[in-house]
Amino acid sequence: MHVNVVVLPTALAVAQWRHARGADFLAALVAGCDITCRIAAAMTPPHRGFAYTSVAGVIGAAAAAARLMRLDADSTRHAIGLAFLQAGGTQQANIEPTLAKRLLAAFPARAAVLAARLAAAGFTAPASVFEGDCGLYALYQPGDPARLTESLGERFDNDALSIKAYPSCGCNHTAIAGTLDLARTFDLHPDDVVVVEATVSPYMARIVGGPYDPSEDPQAAAQFSLRYSIACAIARRRLGLAEIEAEAATDPRILALVPRIAVTVEPSWTGTRGPVRLRLDSRRHGRLERQVDHVPGSAEAPLDASAIEAKFAECLGRGASPLDAARIARLRDRVDALERLEDMDRFFEGIV
């Protein structure tokens, strides 16, 4: 799941429109994220190939919008039903790396706001969104309704969300971490590398194990390629936002290294982001190996405060409308004080 990429912009837009208090915005964000997490966690594997971000995200985001609009229980149920009517999305946009991947979050955010507004206007929708004969579990993937509602309102699954260390598909992250460790420990350079073998789960191979071709959409190709991730970690010793720009994605040093990287599958592995087993043959050091089981930023391998601060600054400093250091600091302070903000329409005052 990519939970906040759908729920956060929905809740932020509706909170600004409704002049909600910061505390109410946070409550809606938490509720929407929790519902999204629960929908995904209650589904029974194996994953069938639809986009969890879109299909679960649109429902959680609609719930967040409904709360900020102060809809009653019946209208909220209709908002969720209307959101389900618009649910859609496929991982084919990941497998064939295209910019359409970005829309797997944008479409459901838009749909969630529309669903809540239609419900507020009196539109009705089916109630059996999950268990109905043509509901989520029948059309998309089987699921467990008991898991969906277990300790609802008492336990919040968004406590278990991770923060991505790298601006890349999560399927690449264990490989990036392992390769960076090897490169830094042994001072590896592209010329040192004879061959790299990366062993991953079938799911990871499906999403990021294909050939690397940056000719059409260099950024999307870089973000959804295990081979690029490994080559970049060796050649550039990092994978940040600069490393998914077109110039980096087509760096001749990286392109020359990519053919030396092989992806193999361990059929018994069921993970979606790990583990990865790396075997690297080096001219100077011989055979080098690493296995990384946990994704950096997960509960098992959390990022420290300085890493989170650095990522916050990098993202805001390299966006479509980059912020300078003063405005980044102002936004960070505004986030810290959200519970005391009286009007969310003032959230970006003096920042954008």
C-alpha cells in the first residue's frame, strides 16, 4: 500500500475547502489511513495484480472526506459505496514503467472527493461494498471481514506504516540497501564489477525484475528497475531524487553496468519488498555477498530522525515548485503545530 499518497491530498484539500481545524484534519487523516490499511491487510494473498493503492485508497480517502464534511453514518456509507463504484487500477502500469503509475494515486484522490460530495447531495450507493455478490471480495480479491473490523477504533493500523528511504519502488529497497553497503564497505566502482546476481521473490521479480529501458519514460523506468537500482548504487553511491532524473537514468556508466546484473527468483519467497540475496563478483575482492531481509524505514529497520529530516528537505527542495530552506523550516514547524491550527485554509500561508 501507498496509503498517504491518496488519503493525505484528499484530506488536505477537503480540510482547506471546509476551513477545518487542524485537529479535525488529523482525525480524518488517521481514520482514512486506518481504513485503507485495514482493507489491504484483510485481503487474502496471493495478490492478483490490481493496484491496492487505488482500490483500497479510494475507499479510505472517501471516509476521510466524509468525516471532514461531517456526514452522518448513512451518508458516509453512501460515500464509501460511491467510492467503490470508481475503484480501479492495475499494476501493469508498474510492470511496464510509465507515468500512468502516478495516476494510480491521483485518480482515487479525485474520486474520493467526488464520492463524498455526491453523498452529501443525496446520492445513494450499494451497502455491501465488501461482501456483496459483486463486492470487493468477489471482484478483486477474497478477504476476511473479521480482520477488516477487528478492534476498529481501538487499534490503528497506520501505526505500522513505513517511510521510504529511497524515491523508488519499495521492491527495490532491500537491493539498494545491500548494494550501497557493499559499495561503501569495499569501495566498489563499476569497473570492479564482473557480474551481480540478485535473488528476489516472484512478486518482486514481477514488478521490478524486467529489462531496463529508459528510452520512453526515464524516471519511471529508473524507479521500477531492480537492475537500475543496483547499478546506480554502485556507480553513484546513493539513490535520491537526483538519481531518478533523466540525466542519471541515462548515465552511460550505469547503462554499461546494467547488462552485468542478473535477476533470479526464489519461488519459496513470499515477500513483497524483501528479502534480497546479492552475489557480486568483483575483480579486486572476489565473491561478495549480502542478504537484506528488512526494508529501510520499516518497523524492523526504522529510519532515524536525521534521515527523515533529510528526506523531508530533499523532497520539498526538489519539487515542481521548490521551497528554500526558510520555507521548508516554516512548513516543518506548521506540521508540528497542526493540532493547534484553527483553520486549515491557512496551512500554507507564507510557504507557497
